[in-house]
Amino acid sequence: MHIVNKYRRLEHHIHDLGLDNIWSLAPLLNVSAIAQVRNECPSLFKVMFACFLYIQGKDLMKELGVKGPAVGILLEQQILWQIRNQANPDREACLAYLRTCSSK
């Protein structure tokens, strides 16, 4: 029974941190239809998609000048950044963080 209690405490801790569905978090995509909504109706975009940053590999290559495996590593770092900053998703702040990661 001791091990069951440990797992229950872990489950509660995960819930308290807001990480219940963390496995569903994927790298943020720059989908053209969503970008169109962002451009044509910013207020609707803000309501519907405020929690997404829409950064993908080609954005990292263009803005940070990275190539190859470094892109995948930065996309993984982006997911970690998203987890840590769920309350305040900000594309530019995320890119700034990824810049520091790519310079290492």
C-alpha cells in the first residue's frame, strides 16, 4: 500500500502543477490558416490561440541561423520553455530564450 500512496501523491503533485495533459503539448506550429486568422482578426486570434507561440523549425533557421540537429534540439527546448511559461506565453521571450540556448 505504501507504493500506491507514493503514486497518489505524485498524481496530486502533477495535477497541482497543471501538468495533467502535458503529453499533449507539441512544438508550436506556424500553420498558415492560423496565421491568417492572426492577421485578419487579431482579437479573435488572441482569444482562441493566446497560449500558442507558433514557432517551428523554419522560423528557428531563419531567425536564429541554426541548421540540422540544432533545430530539433531547440524545438525540444521550446517545449520546456512553454511548460515553464504557460501563464505568460510570449513568442519574443521564447525566441530570446532559444537564442541563449543556441549560443551555447
